[in-house]
Amino acid sequence: MTQKRVPEAYARLGIKPIINAQSWVTALGGSLMRPEVLQAMNEAATAFVDMTELNLAAGKVVARACGAEAGLVTAGASASQTIAAASCMTGTDEAKVEQLPDTTGMKDQILIFKGERNRYDMAFEVPGGRLVEWGMLGGAKPYQLEAAITDRTAAIATIFGPFIRRGLPLPELCAIAHRRGVPVIVDAAAEVPPMENLTKFIKQGADLVLFSGGKGIGGPQNAGLLAGRKDLIDAAIANSLNLHSPRAGIARGMKVSKESMVGMVTALELFLETDEQSLLAGWRNKAEYIQGRLRGIPGLRVAIEGPDANRQGVQPVIYFDSGYAGPSPAEIRKRLLVGDPPIHVGGGGYRDEINMAMVNVQDGEEKIIADRLLAILKPKR
């Protein structure tokens, strides 16, 4: 069986590489950076620069890519959430910037649709904001959002991602918010590719949109993007760069290194040049290879699903029908993890299933995945 090469940097620490068929998850290292990104980061490490100038220059690249008035490179999507919330609460008022996380006298409520709550949304509360749910899990009505907006509402946050229950369509949500003078923050951390999503949310009315830099864009894992209205990005700068304040602000611990900033900008520019059709075709070829190798196993059905089915990229998804008599999905995942190399796959979804995101599966690894699955599902006798 083909073995993964162990980079010396990991070998020294006793760490073995894995096969990542789970997606761009932070727990498995995000994505891999292209050689051009690594080279740019190495070059950035060879000189000192004025970090304010670098931040502002990088922000212009982000703004152009997102079709926004202004932009900022952040220390990841979670940092973008925190900075966005702070910006909507303080504006560019230096006294308020210095006051956080004490929000006395400020608008500090961030509305979020009940069905969009997730494990990451607490980042909106880090600067002192308070999440207030609106709507019902079964759906949302415009009047429910209207009723939830008060004189304490600083912003409305809306989350995009697989299997997240949607509230109102974004254009309708933005129209209601803007009639009441409330900005809308879109968390689209893992929503690229497709490339068009970089600009879609701003076009639909969002005031701020955030993306992870270390997922589909292929930048450093600890980098992200925040883009939107100039006044709100100016407020984000005030809360993160502290250009004029004598105090370190709420986002001081979320600073971005010069190397990561240059790497993020380089990755973003390369991403904009990506041939998306070729990228999708490559993922589909790997998915279909695995599907073909698993064909004919009683009670097991392998479907090829894409973004239209709430999947990241193109994935082979294993469903277990009533006639299936083999190892349980949990046992299959366990056996994949204890092998060499360990193989991480996804689960959950619509029901108990095994899904495999091809976005981080390197060339040839689809064969290892198929071999291991066959060894588990059709053991030799």
C-alpha cells in the first residue's frame, strides 16, 4: 500500500500525516498552500515593513476581490466575526473602541436566526456583544425579524454553510435591516469556491462579509477576510490596528503577521485565477473512482453529490440501506482512523452516512481510500 511521505518537520515531533477526506476543517489543518504562497511568505519574512501600510494595502486587494468598498485581512474567520461585531457596536468612536468589552451605553445586541445557531457564533459575543435569537426552527417570517429589532440592535448576523437552516433570503433580510438602519454581517467562512460567492453577498446587500482564508482560498490557516462598507471597515481597523488609540483594542490578540498577510493576499490573487471547471472535474474524477470501486456491495449505495446537495465540492457519499449487513458506519470510521495512514472522513449529513470531501484529497489518495474501504467492507476470506 502506498505510504504518505512524512515531512521532516513532523517526523521530529513524532507526528504522521493523514489523508484528509473530511474537508477544510480547522482540526485537520485547513488546506494546503501552493508553492507560490509559501514563496511569498518566505520573502515577506526577510524585511521589516510598516504594518499599518501593509494592512491597508492588503485590504485594497480584499476589497477588489469581494466587490466591496473596503477590506481587511484578519486572523481567520472567527477573528472576523469578533471584529465585525465590535465594529457595528463602536463605529469609529475611539472612546467606545477603548471601552470594549464593556458595552454600557452602546447598541450591543446581534440578532441571529434561531436555525443558524452553530458552535462558532460565540465569536460575535467576544467583544461584549449579546446574541439574540429570532424566528423559529421551522422557519422565519419577515414580521418576526421586524419585531426582534430594537434600539439595542447593533447588527444582524446571518450564517451560510452546509445543512444550516436558512431564515429569510438575504436580499429580503437586508432590506428589512436597512429600513431600520441596522447593518447585516454575513458569515460565509467556507462558502468559496465557487468564486462568485466572494462578491455575491455584497451584491445582495450585506454590509460586512467574512471568509476563512485557510479553506477553499488556500491561504494560511490563521488568516481570513473581512469586506464591506468603508465606514464599517474603518471601524474594524480602529478595533484591530488601533492606529490612533493609546490602548490596545479588543482584537489586539488577533493580529496578523506580515508573512500571513502577504501569503493571504497571494493566495487570494491565485484563487481568482483558478480554472474552477478543471478544479471541479478533478474532484469529480476522484469521487467517481471511489464510487466505482465500491459498486456492487449489498445494501450499500454510493452517490455523487455536489453543492446543490449541501456538499462542499463534489463528494462520494455512502448510504447504508436496509439490506446492509456489514460493519456500522461508526466502526468503518474507526477502522479508517487506526490504519496507516489514518483516513479522516465526514459523517452526519442527512442521516447516518459516510461522506468524503475531495477538496483536500491529493492525487493518488483516492486509490488508498478505496483500497481501505474495500478491505473493511469486503474482507478477504
